Amino acid sequence: MKLVEPPSCSSPSAIVFIGKNSRGQWVAQEQSGLYGGLFVNRAQAVKYALFENGHHPETVVELSREIELDMGDKLPFPAARRAA
């Protein structure tokens, strides 16, 4: 039997954005909204991002502007939209 990793762990090229939202909470979110969460501090947001992206720190991007967690069906970052 072949073990298969969940999609969030098998894509090392996925960019994970981290930053604070308008309420001061830390947000970590994969660029296409595949996974994400709210955190009380930066360390926990980074730890989560690294766990989910397969420990690829080069794909974790900290934003200087506010970021809101968006787990809807639209992409949270216009610049990260991919052509369909």
C-alpha cells in the first residue's frame, strides 16, 4: 500500500502568506486558500505554515499589510490569481 500525503503537505511550491489581520490576530493562509488559520502570535503562525507546506521556509511570505483569513471559494490575493 502506498501512503499519500494530504495536498497541503505535498506541494512545496505553495506560498503561504502570514501577517496580522485588522483585529491584531496572526493569519497564515496558503495563496489559493487551500488551508489557513488564525493564531495568537507570529511564532505559531510560522510553525503552522511550515508544517502545512512541508517545512519549506522559502515559501513563507510575511506581509507588511493587513491580511484577512478567507476560506471562501475566491482567492484571497488578487496578485496570486492563476489563469484558469
